[in-house]
Amino acid sequence: MAATYLNSWIASKAARRAVAVVSCGALCAVLAYAETLAGVVYFNELGNGTRPVGNFELSVGKTIYSVEYGPGLERHFEDEICNDIGAVWSVEVRYFDGSPYARSVTCAGRTADDIHAPYILVRRYLEGLASAGVPTAGLSSRYRSSPEFKSFARRLASPNLAFSPGWERPATCLRVVSVGALTPTRLATHCGIRLQGRFVELRFDVARNKASTEWEIDGIEIPDSP
């Protein structure tokens, strides 16, 4: 669920702002604000079609912006890594009725390691899950030997586990849930995986091994349906 914390904006934030009056049909006019947001991608639904539309989530300081975009979006990406969760973007947005709409996205190929590295690890795990059963690569030794993992493996060993068409682009089915200095980075799927005929969400806790400094998956959860 997209987080929209956009009812007010931070006056001290370094941003370019402009004011314009745009037509609201033939009946009214609304005030539009423009600014540039620089932050880290938490969710990326950028399409590749001839007229792509969708949204993405950008973390700027302590605020998560849910930004809509349309066919006119300009993308200036210097590296393929710019399509990943955890990439650092500079986004020109315009606000209409308090909601931000992207005009252009620029990325020089930089990433936030505490988000991008866990994302790559989870993406590879899901790719293995889709092709070779329940993998153990990338798991912490603690989790790999835990009763929780054994229970998870039993559930997903079911022949009723299925992946939807289009799963070759797992970035569009993953989002960052939370990031903390003293807690694991949590990512979750939100589409693409069915278990026993229903769509399920997988939540991954990814932490850095203190001895090796490598990132490891330290927990995977399948929340029960409400």
C-alpha cells in the first residue's frame, strides 16, 4: 500500500519551487507547485511500454513520497542499476491538489547500500525460488537451521506454489517496508506469487553478518490472510 505523507511539506528542505495556475477543466483552477526531490527508491513500477503509467515510492529523509507518473515522463538513467530498488534518484515533480506527479527522473548510477544490497539478495533468492525449489543460498546460518525456516520450506514445497507471468521483472513486485540502523532491512513482495491458489506476500528480513559483514536473509514470513 503506497504511503502518502504529502499534506504538508518541509520548509527547510532544499528544493526548487515554482507556482503556476493550471486549468481544472472549464470550472476551476488549482495551484500547482513544482520541486525537485532527491532520495532513494523504495518501490518502482516504472513501465517500459509505449505509454507507461504507474507510480513509485521515494524516501527523502524521513518522508516517503508516493509519486505518480504518466506517458510524458522523461528518464535520464546512466546505468541499468538505476532501475533497481535502492537507487538514488533526482525527481522533478509537480503537485496537483497535494499529490506529486513526476515530470522527469535522473539517476547517475548511485545506490544506498543498506537498501540496494538487501534488494539484490532478495531478488536472487526469489529467482531461485521460482526455478529450483526452496533455496538456502543467502540465508544466515541461524535462520537456515531454525524451526521457522523448516516450516517455511514445508509450506513452499507444495506443488501449489506458482509464479505469475511477468515474474522475470521482480523489481516491480518488491518494495521496501522498513529500514533501521539497528534493525534488519525489511522487503516484501506484493504480487506475482500464489500459494494454494491465492496470492501471498513474502516478507524478508535482511541483516548484515557482524563477523563477515556480508548481507544475509535472517527471516522470511508469510503473513496469514486477514
